[in-house]
Amino acid sequence: MGLKKDIETNFGIPASYWNIGEEHKDYREMNNRVVLYGYASEFARREGAVPISSSQVLIKDANFNPDATRENLYNYIKANVEQFANALDA
């Protein structure tokens, strides 16, 4: 499971496949911190390539969900993070 969207990287090439690599729940501050890793392609990810980019998303306050599944997190990111608007499910 991941997201497909071309996003330019600092290397001048797009990362086309994004997946959640980390999620941290902070119950005191009421937030989920999600780190997505960007790869040149889904194939590169599945073959064990190193990510060429990363993006951090903070989900907080009323949107905090301590029971969020990966699917919930991807849906939130697609709907609420401009960088990932119009991303496709992968």
C-alpha cells in the first residue's frame, strides 16, 4: 500500500511512489506524526532501494486518531496535505 504521485526531489528527479515508513503517536500532545518515504518507483521500493526523499505530516488535535490504520492515514494525507492532493492509491 502506498501513494503514486510525481513530486520533485532535491536530486532533480521525481519520487513517484510514496509509502508510510514511520508513524509516531503522541497521546499527551494528541497527534500522529507520519513520515512518508519517496522512491523513484514502486518497483524500486519493492527491490529494497533507498528512498530518495521523505515528507513529514503532523495530524493533530481533532484529527488525531490513536487507532488509525495505514489506510486511514493515507486517506487523511490525500485529502488534507496539498503536496499529496490527487495522489493515486498504489
